[in-house]
Amino acid sequence: MIHSVRYKCVLDTNVIYPLEIRDLLFWFAHYDLYTPKWSKHIFDEWIAVMERKKVPADNIKKRTKSANLAFPDAMVHNYESLIDLLQLPDPKDCHVLAAAIKVNADLIVTNNTKHFPAEYLSTFGISAKTADDFLTDIIDLNTSDASEAFKQMVLNRTNPALNEFEMLDILRNRGLKHTADFLHSQI
């Protein structure tokens, strides 16, 4: 059941950056639609992406600190010993699966689902979905709370402030077409 704080999802780096996808994921988690999980490896990759994108160092520190303050139980610990035991098409992704196994996650949210073969993940009781598929499922299962979370995300957005329709266009451009269309139908 996705609409449950007991539904644990490891968020891969590629859904934590860009900002708008991360914000929507975090707002849905804030509304207790699922429980987010991540690891030091995932945060290290996130920091590296922000550095490559020339995000100022103080903003990087603020973003990572804010994420951990908002979700103090999200950080997965003691998963590293599992990494070398796993086999994925891209060995650099084994740390994501290791973190998911460690916390008995239900799902890995990643936009690189081909790196996480369903048959292999199922042996651990885990599956993988794109951010668009995952967010659409959440909206479908709890339309009211998901719509409210989206509206609050938009209201709390600054620099620049955007209206709901501008944000929906950004989400579509970030690959969340079905999510944006579903949210649009609720406005």
C-alpha cells in the first residue's frame, strides 16, 4: 500500500536533483504519503551533481542539512557491507540497493529503472519505479492529500514564486508528465 508512512522508498540521486522533483517528493513525504530514505552515498552523489551545476557551496550545505532536518530518520546507516555482495548492470548503483535492503524498503525511486532489473530486485522484496510513475500512484491513491501537498509546495516556493500552472509546466519539462497532468486535473 503506497499511501502509508510505513511504505519506505529509497530516493536515488537522480530524483533528488533536480530541485522541483525533490520538492514534490519531499512535500508528499511531509504529508505522510510515504517514508523517504537515502544514504551517505546518495547524498555524496547529490552534492557532486550540485557542484557540477555550480550551485554555491553554502546552498549545497543548506539543502542537504534541510533534507536531514526535515526527515531525521531518512538517513540509512550500516548498509556498506552489502554493496560488494550485489550485482546490478551498473555496479555504481549497488549502494542504492544496499540501502534499500538495509531498511527493508518497498521501492527504489529512480529514473534509471533499467539499472535495477525487476527480477533481481524482487529477490529482495523490492521494486523500482520512475519518479513519474511513483508520484502518479501516490496521487491516484490519495488525491486529496497529494493535491494539498502540491498546492503547499507552490505556495511555499520563492525565488522565483510561481503559480500552480507554471510549476506544472516545469514538472512536465523535468519528466513528470503524468504527475503534472494528474495534478492539473485536480486544480
